[in-house]
Amino acid sequence: MAVSTTKVVVISIFLILGMVLAGVLMQPEASLDAWNIKESDFPANDSREEKLAFLLNYAVLAPSSHNSQPWKFNVSNESILVFADRSRGLQVADADQRELYISMGCALENLIVAADHFGYNSSVAYFPGEKDLVAKVVLQPAANPFNPSRDTRLFSAILARQTNRNPYEPRAISEADLETMKSLSSDANVSIFITRDSAIRKGFQDLVVQANGIQYSDANFKSELGHWLGQGVMGPTGVQAKMAQLAVVFLDVGPEQSKKDALLINSTPYLGFISTAKNDSISSLKVGRVLERFWLAATALGVSLHPMSQALETAQTKANLTELLPAESGMMQVQQAFRLGYAKPGGAHSTRRPLQEVLIT
Ligand SMILES: Cc1cc2nc3c(=O)[nH]c(=O)nc-3n(C[C@H](O)[C@H](O)[C@H](O)COP(=O)(O)O)c2cc1C
């Protein structure tokens, strides 16, 4: 017996509504609670281990690609082990795990900034052995833990930092402020290039549009992006998140995204690029640390930042991006690109997983 078109449409609508409802009901417990952390909550009278665990409240506020939060931590009396949670890596958009390590570097930097603030000296060993162990941070109480003249700007910016995807104003950032951002984040192994060059802006815009074209015609990319959107960790939550997932997976949203990205880049006064000599995981971790320090310094100065990774996520556009940047910029292996400038506040913070979920005992 033939089934009428109306029946097919009605059944499809019910199926889609069912998927949306199931998705909402099965939503993981990510929330905004993590942003309520207060300095006065520091457990000054508790064990050393509890004090170190407290610092992780700041580590988890770090940015990460697709807000994937691909980290796990193990705390002991004198150190914190930082592990990669590879199950949360982006297999399609970030096949070589560059962004996973940059994200982990951001969390590592927040941890170290917080440790310094609460009176600990830290030393970091990268990849000290065990599989997936990305860093061991040894923390010792400083001789003069609460030096009143210490610089609290970066620490205070941890709670204020966010990705700002609004259009940026054309107004210039003072040379002194740009210099402060660079000097507060300087690392001998990592280069930052900030430019206002219009030819580079146009070239970068074209590469982002080209990368979007490649990615949005790949069903696996759309399905991965849809998965993270649907978790409600990248802006819209609940039903809206599920609708965003369905739109990315089933509709052709690539051209619209490219139009939006092109407008954003075109209106942005500054673009930033971070590079290293090598393209290995330690370099990406260090890039993450520098990116986060630069971002915290920018936040402290009222300047917004928006990472844009598309052009680095497809082989062709990545190669062209390196060619686009002038030799004197020192950009060898470009690892991260971002927009920089003044803008209206970016809106609500993005959600975070509860701390218990990322602690390994
Ligand atoms: C390595 C890395 C790459 C990122 N790439 C992009 C990107 O291409 N586009 C974008 O809009 N946001 C990007 N972000 C920002 C994340 O989506 C953002 O950090 C995350 O959703 C958490 O939100 P928050 O930064 O406001 O706390 C990136 C962040 C990191 C650390």
C-alpha cells in the first residue's frame, strides 16, 4: 500500500521532534556555575592537596576549540598532572590534534597564573612519560606568597575573558597597550605577529571562505560540529542547541557562515598570528600558553579577541596562509589566527563541565 506524502511529512516531523527532545533530556550537566568561583573560597585552612585542587577551578575556565575542554587532572600534595582526554578531541577539524594541545596550553596557563596568585612557584615538565600525560606542574609555596606589589591583572582577567564574536570597531589600540600584551605573553620559542595590513586581511578573509567551502561540503565535519553544537557548549543551549545541530548537519549553512565570517574579518582592525619553528605537540602547548596570556592581557586592557581556526584546518589553506604572511613577520609554522580589537561585550559566558568530571583520583 502506498504511503501518502502527508504521512511521510508528519512522521518525519515527529521523528525530528523526538530527536530534539531526546537530545535535550540527555543533555550533559555543563553549566555556568564554574564562573561563580571566588578568590575568598580558597581553602586556606585545608590540606595542601585541597589547596592545589582549588587552583583547577581557574584552569577549567580556559578557552578550548569547540569548548571541547579536552583535559583531565590528577592532584597530589605537591604537583598537578595534566592529561589529554583524547575522547574529546576533534577527529575531523583537528586531525593532528594541534588545537587539542593549544587548548590544553590555555588551561595550563590559567593554572599557572592562578598558582602564582595564590602564592605558589611552579615548574612545568612537558610530556614527562606516561601516555596522554601532557604536563606535570610542580607547585611549591613561595617564600613571600602574598607580595602586595604582585601584578594581579592576568589573574583578574581569567573570570572576565571570553571569545567575542561580535563585529570589532575600527579604532586603533595604542602602541603601548599592544606592547603590554606582547611583553606579558612573550616566550622565546613562540612568535606573535599583529597586523593591520589590508592585503593580509583580504587574503585571510579569502582563505577562511575557501576553508569554509571545503569543510561545509564534508559530511563528517558537519556531523562533528553538529555534535558539539548540540551539546549546548558553544552558545545556544537546550532546544536551540539541538536546532543548531540539525541545521548544521542537514542544511547547507556553509555559504551563510562564509558571508558572516567575511564581514567579521573585513571589519576587524587587527589580525593576530602565532607561530613556532616546529610543528610538534610541545610547540602547540606553548602556543596555547602564549595565546591565553596574550588574551588575558588583552582582556585586562578592555580589548577583545576571537580565534579563527578554519584556515588552519584544511591542508591547502594552511599552506597558503603561511605564504600570505611576510617573511619578516617570522611566521614559520602558523599555529593559531585570531581577530583583535574593541567591541561590544560578547554576551553570556560559555558553559563548563563540573570540576569533579575532570578530576582523576
Ligand atoms: C585552539 C582554539 C581554537 C579556536 N577556534 C575557534 C574558531 O575557529 N572559531 C570560533 O568562533 N571560536 C574558536 N575558539 C574559541 C572557542 O570556541 C571558545 O574558547 C570556547 O567556545 C569557550 O568559550 P569562551 O572562550 O568564551 O570561554 C577557539 C579556541 C581555541 C582555544
